[in-house]
Amino acid sequence: MEVIVHCPADKHSLNTLCEQIATQHGEFVYSYLTRLDLSTEQKVTIIEGIENMLK
């Protein structure tokens, strides 16, 4: 797969792009976790671990 990205020219557009990328990444992680055969407690533990790594 080849992806071509044209970087935005101004800061506002770049911030918008960053927000959209973060949203898509979050949706991917959520989708992945919902498909795992784990208990709700285990999924919450994973999410909390991700949050702690980002701090």
C-alpha cells in the first residue's frame, strides 16, 4: 500500500490533521479491544496501562 500525505501549510491545518489522526488511532484501539476475548476488567486494565504510558 502506498500512501501520499501532503503536509498542511499552516499550524491550524496541521493541528486539525493531528486531531484527526489521534481520533482514528483511538477508534482503532477501541475496535481492537472489543474483538479481544477478554473480560471487561482485563480490557480496563489494558486501557489504564495505555493511559499511564502516555503520562
